[in-house]
Amino acid sequence: MSAKYTINVLIDPAQVEILRKGGFKLCLAKDTNHDVDVIWQAAE
């Protein structure tokens, strides 16, 4: 069984649309020996 983690991300509601228009997407990445991989990305 794998471990279960919870991450809470707080973004000012006034900034959400600005971030979307700027092309930003929420994701989690891991760095293994300077090799970075996205392990999760938010759905639109």
C-alpha cells in the first residue's frame, strides 16, 4: 500500500484568473538527481 499525502494550496481568488490568463497551471514535480518530472497536474 502506498502512502497517502494531502497538500493544501491557498491562492488568492483575485489572482486565479490572472494566473489562468498567464498560462500558469498547478502541478507537482519531483527532482531526482536534477531530473525533474511532473507527477501530478490539475485538470482544467
